[in-house]
Amino acid sequence: MKPWNGFRKGINLGGWLSQSSLKKEHLDTFITKEDIKQIAEWGLDHVRLPIDYTLLQDEKGAAVETGFEYIDRCMQWCDEYNVNLIIEIHKIYGYYFLDGETDEGFFHNEKVIMRFINVWISIAKRYGSRPDRVCFELLNAVMEATDQDSWMNISRSAISIIRVFAPTTKILVCGSSHSSVNAITTLSDFHDPNVGFSFHCYEPLLFCQQQAYWRNDMPQDEKMSFPVSREEYYERLEKYPSIRFTAKNTCPDLLGPDYFKNLFQRAVNYVEKLNTIIYCVEYGVIDRADNASTIQWFKQIHEAFEFHGIGRALWTYKELDYGLKDQRFEGIREMILQYL
């Protein structure tokens, strides 16, 4: 699979411009230039910057200049330390992916869709002249397969307008089913060599998100190690129907030493036919997993990324139960870094 140079090994800046209070004190202190310096010293070549639309648009949909200034600041730091940047919309007007948040018409309401496209017009005008350093990711996740066709139409419209201001900037488009890697084979051919497909990988889900308090369907009293046998994983899944439904999209039959290589293979075959790429925008292990299992998981997925030539960004730099900089990973951070 052809590489996207400069976006091979990265990390998310989750919890800064998204999934946070967005209050000025937090925005001014959560990520600083020293953090970008640290990321560069770790040997990573890019960061993914999740952003909530409320930072960039007011209640009427007008652009908010002060919000864009935080992206400018991050861009400036990245330039200083030779780190590339993925700009990603994590939460949009009318749609969000977390439990308790619902679709308020995004996939079918033209006015809501235009709010989304207007965000990207503002971003493309401001950063579209930096195709060597900046990549655009249209949206973090689409949850339901039933929204796939509508999402493809929205993506085509957004990309055509972005191209007016950013003719060669790399653009990533996610699939449905929680941005499953297997949904990639259902995505449209955009006939654009600079459009690729993105996915998340928190598999096996009962391991990577064990005891996750933000999931209504995740047990709070179960621990799991990795590697895990197919038999044990299936036995556990039987107790949790909604998780089992999600897991069916990620080939639990293939658990074993080549699990991730096999998991990614169909998507790799598909994008090679289209002469484009797939990219893993999020992956990681929750801080409740044991150290030995965490290291083994990173080793195995790293081997698959390298085997297929897939770029990726770890979730996440700090806090949010996955932060690599956090004290939880103090004793094993150096081992994890060699597998990013």
C-alpha cells in the first residue's frame, strides 16, 4: 500500500479542543509548546487534533476567530518541531457518537449539513495552503451502517468544496459501524489520489475498553488479559449482546498471533485497488489493563501496522483514561514507544 509520508506514527491531542470544557483556562494550559516538543522527542512525526465545532462556530453557525487561533498556535508549534498535523472534527452540530447523544438530523437535514460544510470551508481557507504539513479528517466516526449512503453524499459535497481552497491537501473519510476497519470496503471511490479512508481500532473491545465507565454496555467488574483465546472471548461476548454486535464487525474468529494482520487485510486489498490508503486515526489500551497484556497488544498491532504500511495515531497523549504521558504508563512507556 502506498505511504502517506509524514503521517506514519502519531498521537492524538484528545481532551484539549474536544471532549473538554473548552474554557479559556483549559485551552491555554492543557497542551503547550513543551508537549509538542515532547512528542517530537518521542520520535513521532505527527499529531491528530480533535476539535468540537463549538470552538469554531457560534450558535448561529458564524465562524469564531478565537477558536481558530488555538489551531494556529498548534500549527506554529508543530512547524517549530517538524511535526505534521491532522485537523479532525470530533463533534459536529446535529450529531455526536457518544452514548446519550443522538442524531439531530445531520445525515438528512440540508441546513445542518451546510453547518458542517461551512466549518470545513473555514478550515480549508485557513490551512489549505499547507498540503505538505496538514491533513484534514472530515469526521471522527459514523455509528450506524444505515447512515452510510447519506454520509458518502455529504463527504463528496464537502470534499468538492474543500478542493476549491485546498486542491492537494490529504483528506481522510471514515466508514460506518463505529468507524470499523471492515466498513472501509463499503466506502465510495472518490477518484482523488489525496483522499484516504480512516478507522478506529480498539479490538478486542472487551480488552481495550475493559471497565470503561462511559459505555453503558461495558461491565464494570470484569478484567481481561491479552492475548485471549477465541473460545474465551466468545464466551465473554455471549453475556453482553450490544458489545457482541459491535465485535462482529471486527472478525473475532481471527483471534490469534495474526489477528490484526488478518483484521486489516480486506481493507488493505480494497484501497490498493483504488490506489489510495487506509489510516488508523485512533487505537490504544485503557489504563485499567495490566502491563504485560498492554505491551503484548501494542507489539502485535505494531507488527500489523508495519506489515501493511498503515499510518496511525495513538489515543491519546494525556488523560482520558488512555494518556501515554500519564503516571499509569510510567513503568512501561518506553516499551510502548518502541511499538508505536
